[in-house]
Amino acid sequence: MPADITCLIVDDHEVVREGLRLSLSRAPHIRVVGEASDGASAVALAQRRRPNVVIMDVRMPGMDGLAATKEITDTVPETAVLIFTAYSERSLLGRGLESGARGYILKEAPHQTLLRAIEKVAAGEGYVDPALMPSFLNGKDRDEMLTAREREILQLLADGMSNADVAGRLFISQETVKSHVRHILAKLEANTRTHAVATALRTAIID
Amino acid sequence: MPADITCLIVDDHEVVREGLRLSLSRAPHIRVVGEASDGASAVALAQRRRPNVVIMDVRMPGMDGLAATKEITDTVPETAVLIFTAYSERSLLGRGLESGARGYILKEAPHQTLLRAIEKVAAGEGYVDPALMPSFLNGKDRDEMLTAREREILQLLADGMSNADVAGRLFISQETVKSHVRHILAKLEANTRTHAVATALRTAIID
DNA sequence: CCGGCTATCCCCCTTTTGCGGTAGAGGAGT
DNA sequence: ACTCCTCTACCGCAAAAGGGGGATAGCCGG
């Protein structure tokens, strides 16, 4: 019989932390050892408590869940991070796993599924929500197709910058920006930069 | 001593419903009489159970929280709707109240605050989360400044349509569309349509 | 060592967008 | 009745964006 699984809850919404606490309290072998409502305190708490699993939201004020995940997996390697997020952020799966997360589960998952995912990642295995597998396998995991540079440019477009503005900001030629934009449009199957930015915001490729 | 407050929970995330159930179970005078995970079943349940209060999320698959709110306040006038949503959707406040909601509270609110809000709306009073009052009073409640037509056009822009496309869709002249777009840009303080769409998506003016 | 990916840059051309000003018709409120 | 707002529509012009074609250099993995 294994020891208890220690668990850290990270989410900026009080009500979600309550819900998680309630769900986890039903599993006798899981113990919640802390809660955080933003990335920075999540990292600090993880380093102090060294839990087996961190249940991590992505969208949070200040340091977001992906940055916090990278920080935690770098400094507390024995801790497994399970990303816990909404369906609309499904395209973060790729970057989530890149940043060191061991699992990825949706907020709409029933709690039995959540408990199984926690056990899996605590045992050193990976877990990906079944609802995400189709898009993952089809390579429709859209943000994976964008390079870091392209995401960076797309982010600036979302802030209303023209090609010239972006070129100035990144110290590159305007022609280069146009080139990147054309690639972004092709990859996101968008006709206009506006459409590309909307798609990216909707699937949380940028924010 | 008043009778119990009956309450319906509407949110598409299992974990949020759990959290609400837990929070509300701590208040002896509040009784949860139902749960729904989308707008349509929320309306059906409200009509059958006729609760004192509906705690309503906004973003949901299918019928959203605003449409459900309008439907409920139209058909079950004795029921008070309390909109319960995330900070990033703060600009929905105006439309929320328009659609008949009697209160508006943020998901990050501590549960005592939530309980107070429930009591207030059950008693026939209004409630607006204090965190939203500054933007409300300053008139920075951005989506209030956009007319219905402008929102409609902005929504189409977000789907990647050109002025000509929008004109065709709405059976109006392209010049008219340009006119609307200029007004939108001015109101949202955006330089480009892309910026306007990004702002609108970020503050949930459109989706 | 070579092929593929990435980032950079350049040309030309057409279409779209943004910005200025202007204005009538209809509705709501005072 | 009068005013304010909204939606509608037009003109012209300068800037920006989109689409096509290229090219070069670095870097990484087979």
C-alpha cells in the first residue's frame, strides 16, 4: 500500500479551489498540502512543500501556469505537474507538455477522471485528457505549428501593431514581418491578420 | 425568520459546481435545488423548480448565460439571476444587467461575499461586485459604448471578414460598414480592426 | 554532408483599410 | 417640436495589407 499522495492546488478562483478540495477530500489517499492563487506563490509553495503533484491552472494574473510549471519542474524535479484547464485552452497542450507538465486534464472532467489523472502522474506516468487526443493526433494542435518567432509577432499584431511597428520593435525589416505574417496566415488558415489574431486568442495561442 | 433560499447552480465546469455546492452547504438557510451545465437545461430547470436564485456562469457551450438569463427572467419573473463570472468578462456587466440579472459577482470573490450576494438578490435587492464599481462608474464599461449593430459587425470582423464580406452578409453598403468600423475603432481606442477585435475578445464583448 | 526548417530580406502588384468630411431617415426621449 | 442617437450612405486619398515570386544564411538531425 503506497503512502499518501501530497497535492498542491493552484487556481486563481476561490470556487475552483473549493471544488478541488472537496473532490480530493473524497479520496482518502490524497492529501492537499497547500493552495496558491497565482504562479509565483505556486512556485514558492512547491519548493517548500515538495508535493507529489501540483494541480495547475493556466490563466492566472501575474506569472501564468505555463511559466510556473517550467519553474517548478526545473527546481523541484520530483514534483509532477498536472495542468488543469478549460477546453478553450486546448491548444496549450503542446506548450504545456513542453514546459514540463506530466499531465493535461480539462476542467469539465468528472472527478473520478481527475483522481485517476492525479494517481497516474504521481506514479510517474503521463496523462492526457481523452477529449484532447483527436486534435493531438491529427496534428491539429494548432499552436504547435507556429514557431516562437511567429507567436511573438502574432502577439504584437493582437496589440494593434502594423507591420512597420512590429519591424521597429523587433529590429527587423518590414519585409521580414510581412513574410512571417504570410506564414502565420497560411498555418492558421486565416485570410486576414484579424482572423488569425481572433483564432489565436480563442484558442489561447496568445493572450 | 425567513424561509430557506432555494438555489440553482449553472456552470459548465464540474469543479465549479462542486465548489459552489460546498460553499453553499456551509450556509444552513440556502438549499441547492438543482444544477445545470448549459443554458438550455438551466432554463428548463428554472422553469420547473422555480428557485429563488440562479447562480449563472456566462461562458458555456450552446446557449450562453446571458441568453439563458433573459429567458429565465422573462418566463420565471420571481427568480433572481446572479451572474457569476471571471474578471476578464467584466465588460459583460452592462449586458448582464440588461438581460435581467439582478446581481453580478466575480468568481474570485470569497464565499462570504458570494453568500451575501445571494441573500441580497433573493431579497429583491441588486448586487454588483465592488471590484467592478470603478469601471462601471467611470463609464469604462467598454461594451456599453458599442451599439448592437457595432457588436454584430465586430463579431463578423473577428471571423476574418472584409468590409465587403460584411456588407454582403448584412445587406448594407460597404461604405456603411466602413462607417461602423470607424466608430468601433474610435470607441475602443484601437488603431486597427485587428486591435479592436483583440480588445473585444479579451474583454468578452464578442466571442 | 545534405535536406529541411527558420529567420532574414527584396521585388512587384492589387486589394483593403483607415481617415477626413458630409448628410438624410427614423426613433427615443425631453 | 426639437434634439440626440443610430443606421444608413457617399466621396476621395494615403497608407497598409495580402499575394506572388524570389534569395541567403544558420542550424539541426538524419
